[in-house]
Amino acid sequence: MDDTEAMTRVEIRRRGAGPGRTGTKSRMDPKKRKVLKWVAVGAAVIVLALVGFAVAQYMSIGSKMQPPKQERARIQAVLDAPPAQEKSPFVYVLLLGNDHHPGERWTRTDTILLARLDTRDKAVLMLSIPRDTYTEVRGHGLTKINGASSWGGVPLTIETVKRFTGLPVNHYVEIDFQGFQQVVDDLGGVDMYVSRPVNYGNGISVHAGQQHLNGTEALEVMRNRHAYGDGDFARMNNQQLFLKSIARKMAAPSSLVKLPGALNAVADHVQSDLSASDMISLVRDYRVADSSKVKSYTIPGQPKMIDKVSYIVPDMARAKALFDAIRAGQIPPASLGYRMGID
């Protein structure tokens, strides 16, 4: 190879040309470039619009679920701040169900359930408190625990539950029963085990065994206590089974896409300090919990008539041991809590 040929090849490499290349920079047709530019701008606008719509939807749902401003301050005053992850993985959420009717400010709570969420292992412990539990309500002496809601709404209920159990409450969710019914229907029904056949005398009849229930049927099973010999305890067991069943339903991929719409539909029936995105995150994070990671307990106690009023008088020795085990992050033995039915 002579010097002239070598210099020519060096020059070609320097210019970046090679086999099949001309050594000149190709240029896109200006018209095509303009079209691509506007396509990119249009796509960005659509994405921003969708994000803005989603944010607006969540804000709208969240504003519906917020309690009135004055009550919100009272609720925040009695809620405990969630612990730092390095100090404790447990977060406690108080679930309240009631028979609220339009025009009523407060009603007696029908369902009181404290859930301990393990943010590390994604495990759930549910503690049901009978609505007729005989305990002290500040300013009203010894009475039924659900009386706290009729006298002081959510703030007094949270305070009373904390005083009775000695456990913290970091968040709360209050839902009226129309909301339960709406959620079930929006998710296409729920599969649930019914331990006893129930005929309500109003055209609704549910057979025993594994059943696919619509919202009305699920609500009646969850609220019924007359078909069972042990009344409230059986009803609380059904409530726990319902919550487990609806959690499994929400875990299905087909249900996850329905959650924002379902939450929007029931927002008028729900109050909580949690935002809509917080609730959906909880469903997403805990939907992987298998049945072995979901434990349920009920306060141990016995029915008793006091001054011609029916109460559930707790066995405080066992109840205290149960509360202490929960507070310590343990899985309490079944002997400490009233448990029945299918876990």
C-alpha cells in the first residue's frame, strides 16, 4: 500500500464513512420531522391530561371521605402518629361500621374492629370488639362501648377503644352499611362461607356453605345474629369472614382496575383520615397476604344482664393477656380470644 492510499483510508475513517455510507450526514425530510414533533406534543398532552384527571379524581374522592373540618381536628388529636419503620413495623387501623341514616349526625357503631397491619411481613391481625362490650366511656361511666359513637362520634370511639385495649390507633375508616353493599356489587359479588342458613323474612334467603353473594345478601349475612345461638359472637365471626373474602376478591387482577371506580361510588358512605390513594395502596400491599398471614380474634367475654340491659362482660384477665401479646407483636394463642368458624 503506497502513502497516498493509506492517507486516503485514514481520511475516510476520520470522516466516519465506510462501506455503504457516503460520508455525508443524512437529513430527515423537514415535513416528516414536523409531523413527528406534533405527534410527540400530542402524546404528551394526552398523558398530562390523564394524569391530571386521575389526580382530580383522587382529590375529589378524598374530599368526600374527609370528615367535617371541626371533627377532623378532634379526630387527629386522638389518633396516634404511625411509628417509624425502624422502631415498629405495626400500624393499627380502626374499622367502624354503622347504620347511619341521612340527617343523623352520629349513630351507635354496629361493627368495631381493630386491625394490626405488619408492614414488614404483610400480615394482618383482626381484633373484633363486641358492640355491647361493658366498659367505661369518658363522661358516661360503665356502659356499652358503641355508645361512645352516639355521644361523641369517631373521636370518642377512638379514645374509648384505646382506653379499653391499651393499643394505639393510627388510622380509622368508618363506613355505613350501604357502602359495604355498594362495594360488593361494584366488585361483582363476593364468595363467602356461610355457616348457618339464614332466612330474613324479607325475601332474602342464604343457604349454608360456600356461597356467591351480592351486596344485599352479604350485608344481611354480616349483620345477622338471630340465626345463631351465640348472637353477637357469630355475627362478628361472619364480619371477619366477610372482610377476608372481600380482601381475596380485591386481590384479583380484574378487581384492582375497578377499585378507583368502586371507591368513588362509595365515597359518600365512607369517612377516613386516609386518602383514596392510601386505601388503594393498602389493598395493593396486603392483597398478597395468604390465609396463614391473616389471624382473627374476638374479645373474650360472656353475655350478662345488668339493670335489665344486655351486655357482653369481658373476661379482663384473658383480654389483657390478648392485648399484651398483640402490643408485643406476637401472634396470640387462640385460647386468649374467642374464635370460631373457618379462619
